Amino acid sequence: MTEGTAGSDQEQGTGNPRLAILLAMAMFVLVVDTSLMNVSIAAVVRDLGTTVSGVQSAIALEALVSAAFILIGSKVGDLFGRKRAYVLGLLGYAVGALAMALAQGLTAVIIFWAVLGGLGASLLLPAMQSLIHGNFQGPAQRRVYALVGAAAAIAAAVGPLLGGFITTYLSWRVGFLLEVVVIGVVLSGIRLVRDVPYTGARGVDPVGAVLSVLGMGGIVLGILVWQEGGESVGALILIGAVSLAALAWWLGRRKRQDKPTLLDPELFRSKVFRLGISGQLLQQVALGGTMIALPMYLQIVLEYNAMLTGLTVAPLSLSMFGVALLAGKNAAGRRPSGIIRVGFALLTAGLVVLVPLVPRADSGWYLLVPLIIAGSGLGLLVSQLNNYTLSPISEERVSEAAGVNSAAGSFGLSFGLAFAGAIMLATLSISFTNLAQQSTVLAPAEQQHVAQVLEDDAELVTNTQLQELLAGQPEATQEEIIRINTTARPVALQVALLIPILAGLIGLFNSFRMMRLPDPAPSGSAEGMVLG
């Protein structure tokens, strides 16, 4: 055997390190993408001439599309090739990022970034997981899972800072162009990827696929339509709830008939798996609600630019990253359910402390300590929830279970983003209308006009923007409406924070149920199986 042949065999036996780096780069882009949007809301609104609620809806929609189609995306990879799904996912994400760099209106953002980018993520995440499993073996496989997981964690930690810096000193469009460049580099190494053939059943479950999309999509779309003042909100949410119930019944029926199912309902027989999935969903609801409410508050109320917004939010993401690393290394001998309980307690406590601070804060420094507390709680959760959830799952089913776990997390994120944003705008409308009606400065006709405008188009605006809109009005009227706006906005944020707080409290209650169960044995097959 020649030296070159031996080297080739060794590379195939352990995996190509260049491929590992490219996979980590792909994961970094996926995670940093949403951070860039969150800290750039004000700049995107200004440049595209759109609204805060419109951009917030696009962010929630991107997470929703990813959640609704991730199980289908996994099946697409099984049937048509994991490598092909990986390439299509990367291309979808690249097209979405390029569209953001060139967009001139919100419609392009929704179609290309939210919908097409979300579909790309739904193909990319399960395909990446299968390709890592098939292109690396033994210790090399565990190292690659760790590397890709570390890339996701680092992106979550530095994303707000990186996005804030690029948006403030260059342009938010440059950030998305850089994403396209990174994806181009990843695609340049596609020859390094060896496809992983699917050897399981090739049957499909189209009814289950449709019900899963209608279930998750109906609920979150209903909230987004409500936020935008649309009709048929109740019908959409009802369709979502009924579809999810029908999905559970359908999967059980198909399983009893020994027919292909979108996912195996037998997974949910494990109480540990059910509780872990619930915890993952609730953690992401809390994270999504916090990460939409705080940037909106900082950019609209304190009128921070993207850089200051990123710096203010950074303690949350950096403490989450740091505590996750420490907890992962030092959790030996401690019950995972106990760490999860402390995580939800710290997350909830940090958010609760934020509520009374919001009306008094004239600087992001007021938020430092509670954000560190909440971030530490998230770090504990990140360090334990994935492995806790997947530990009781056997090797041959862990990939499917990880897909369900990822879908639950993405759905929770989209729900938190949508619901917290919608509650914020609804509270703003009610609070602004009540304060206007109580005003002794505004004439009855002006009070009625304010109520009508808010009913048609409730919107968060800065006081600077409001002064421009009120130009030409009597000075007393201008001062009174600005006073009302200044009073109403913190109340709206306080109520919006109740969504992640409620998710944290339910998660805390859920963790006590975990404590009553025996801890699952650590599973090597579960390590690193949830990406993103």
C-alpha cells in the first residue's frame, strides 16, 4: 500500500478536517443570521420604509417556516439524498441573504428571507446532522459535533455584537452580503462531502406532513395576522390547534396500521422525552420573546443604534455561552433535572427583575445585572436540555428524535417572537388610547382621531419620529402626544415581557416533574445530535 493510499484510507476512516470547518461555518451563518436582524430592526425599518411590526413579523415567520417544514425537510433528505438537501438548503439561505442585501421593500424580505430562507434551514439542519454522522466516525464524529455546536454557541454569543458593529459602521446589507460569501466558501468544498444513503422505509406520509404545517403555521400565523390588524385570526388559530390534535390522532392511526408516519409516535411514550421536548419549547418561547422585545425597546424607546443595542443585549448572550461551557464541564455528579430547574428559576428571576426597571431605565446599564442572571439561566438550560431529552432514545431513532426536538425549539422561538411582539403592539394601542382619552390637553376630536389611527395601525415609533410626524400641530398638542407615547411604550414592553416570564414559570413547574423521574443514563448517541 502506498503512503497516499494509506492517508486516504485514514481520512475516510475518521473524516476530513476541512469538511468539519466548513460545516461549522455553515452553522455559524445560520445562527448569526437572526441576531443580525434583531439588532438591525430600526435600520431596516428606516431603509425599507416599512414598520417595526412588519420586520418583527418577518423574523417570526422565518423561524416558523423552519419549524413547520423541518420534519418534512428531513424526509426530503432521506428520499432525494442528504447531500442534495444540504446543497439546496445552503442555496436557499444564500438567496434569502442576497435578497436582504438588495431588498427595497418588506415583500422581498418576507418572500425570500423569511420563507425561502426558512425552507433552506429546514433542509439544511437535518441534512447536516446526517452528513456529520456519515462522513465522520468514532472520536472524529464527536469532535465534529462539538465543533459545530461550538460554532452555534459562539454565533449566538457574538451575533448581537457582530451585527451591531456591521450595521452601525457599515450597513446591515453588508452583513447579509458577508453571509452569502461564507455560504459560497462552504459550497466550494461540496466535493469533500460524501453522500449518506438512506436505508430505511421510503414510504411517505403526506397527510401527516400537511397537518404538521397547518398545526404550527396556523397558530403563529394567526398571531401575526392579529398583530397586523387582519381578519380571521380566531379561524387561523383554531385551524392550527385542530390540526395539531388531528396530527396526534393520525400518527397513532398510521402506526397501528403499520404504515409510514411523518414521525414515530412511539417516541412520546417516554416521559423523559416528553418533558424534555416541553422544556426545549418553553426555553425557546422565553428566548424568542426576550430577543424581540428588548431590541425593539432599546431601538425605539432609548433610540439606540445597532451597535449600542448589540452591546446592551450582549450580557444575555455572553453569559449564556459562558455558563453553558462551565456547566457542561462541571455537571458530573449533579442531576440534569436539578440543573434544568435552577436554569428556569434564574431565567425567570432575571426577566422578573427587568419589569420594574423598564420605565425607569434611561440607559442599557440598568439592564446589565438582570440580563446576566437570565443569560446564566439560559446557559444552564442549553447545557442540559438536549442531552436530557435524547438520552432515553436508542441509537437508531436518535436522529428522528433530534429532528422533533429541533422542530419544537424552532416552533417555540417563532411563537415567542410573534406573541411577544403582538402583545406589545396591542398593549401600546390600548394604553395610548386610554391615556389620550384621559388627556385634558387633547380635544375630543383629537382623542377620537388618535384612537382611530391606533385601531387601524398600531405602531412603535421613537419620539424623534413622532415629532416629525406632528410637525405643524400646535405645540401643546405635540408635547401631550409625545408625553403619552413616552408613558405608553414602557407599559407595552412590561406586558410583552410577561410572555417569556410565563414560559419560564411553566418551565420551572415542568422541571419539578422532571425531578420526580429517575435521571436517564447519559447517551453517547445523543451527544451533539441537535444542531441549531
